[in-house]
Amino acid sequence: MPMRFRLEGEHLESLKELARTRYPDGRIVSGDRVRTGGIAGFLAREHYELVVEVPTPAERRVPQRPTVPTPVGLAALLGAADAAEDTMAGADDPAPGPAPVSTESPRFADLLEAITSRAGALPEPAAPAHPAVSPLRGAGDLVLVLGPQHAARRVARSMVVAAGRADGAGAALLLAGTLSPDPALPLLEERNRATTARASGVEHGRPTVVAYGLGDFGEDVGAHAARVRVLAADQVWLVVDARLKPADTVRWVQGVREHVLVDALAVEAAALTSSPESVRDLGLPVGWMDGTGVAAVAAP
């Protein structure tokens, strides 16, 4: 029987990388987001758990039918060159055996053209894709939108509007962090406020979206880390501006992720930049862009 191992960590992607490094022959059979500790959920710790299944040494020794790999990249180019040279040697040389090809000869030009044509037909490796993410809309769901305060408010409001229903019972909107009417609210009362919002959401069959400001420019991440965690949101979105320098955005996103588990990115001003695709290199799925779900807009 295969063996199973459990791994724990705060970041899902780094946990997957650890599983691949530690158990190269294994496969991930389950993954869970877990909250532990605290009192009635207060100040609970959140982490991920993966279960990896690894074959036994006897299973690894089962002979497999050999496969012939399809040459790609440099191997494919060299194969094309050999084939082209063999073909030209057979057509031009009466004597058997390979003939030298001068870089100034017409045969070299033909060989180079054959290699270039073959290289153009090689498929490019596909970039890894993140799974599609949308704002949660279940009754009692708590969706947290983090970012510079005005950006967080805009994105949260757009999610509330998108969650509207024909009967008028859309999502509820709460303000927190530097947007809160009472930014000095004790942590326990902040937790109780979130719990009350959940209960109201269950009663009215709607989610709650929390716009959480991190200062005018998103500079107050560390100061708000405990307050963000105490809300115990079901889903966390981070707002980024596509117009900012990619290096600055990468550094800021990494700093936020050191304190908070982020599920997806909400992108602003993608239509105002010539390189909106840069936000897809931040290591998180992009699920919201310019006020609407990414599934409803053209890919950059």
C-alpha cells in the first residue's frame, strides 16, 4: 500500500513546492485550509494542510513500458539539422557518407533555412494557470477586500453591486481598518462585529463584503495584521493598481502575504495601462478587474 504524509504551512504555493521537493514520486491527494486555536474562533491561527501519497519502494520497481520522448527545443533543432544535411548529401553527392558544408556554400543556406523553419513550428511551453476565482456569494460568507483605503472601498462596492439580486437583497457592505468609523475598536468587539454581520447574512441569505483600508497608499499592513486576522474572513482579496511599477507592486504584495493569507487579486486601472498582464506574475489568481469578474472581460 502507498504511504501518506501530512504537510502543514501558512502559504499554499510554498507548501506545494515543499511537497514536490520532499516527495518527487508522490502526488497530492487532499488539501485543506484549517483554523486552529483561539477561543470561540478569536485569534485563531490559519494554515494549510496537504496530504501526499508516496508509492512504496516495491511499487517504484514495477517495470514501466519505455516511451520515446518527443524531441523539443535544442534536441529538435539538432534533429532537424541532421535530417536536412542527410537529405542534401544524398541529393548532391554521388559518393556515400557525409560531406562537409561550408558556411559560404548554398547548401549551408538551405540547411539554415530548414532549421529556422523547423524552429518556428515548435510549440511554446504553456504558462502555468491559476484556477478561476470569484467573490463568494453564499449566505453568511464574509469577503474581505484589502488595499489602499479608497481602492478597497471602490472594489468592495463593485462586488456588492455585482452580487445584487432581482429582489434587491444583495451583499452587505462593512468598512474596517482605516475606513472604519471607529478605527480604535478593541479586537474582541471587531470580532463580534464580524460575527454579527455573518449572522445577518445567514438570516437574509446574502454575503458580507468588508472594505478594509490599509492607509492612503496601503502602507499600514503590519499595524493591521492582527485586526485583519481576527475577522476570520472566508475569502481575502488584495487590491493592486496595474499602473504602478511591477517591481514595487511585487514587493508590496509579498509584504502583505507575510502577514495575511490572500486568496486572489482585484486589479484596478487595467484599462489605463499598456501592460496589464504584469499583474499575472504576482503569484496569485486575478479574479476581479476594473469592477467586474475576470471571466467577463477579455484577457490582456
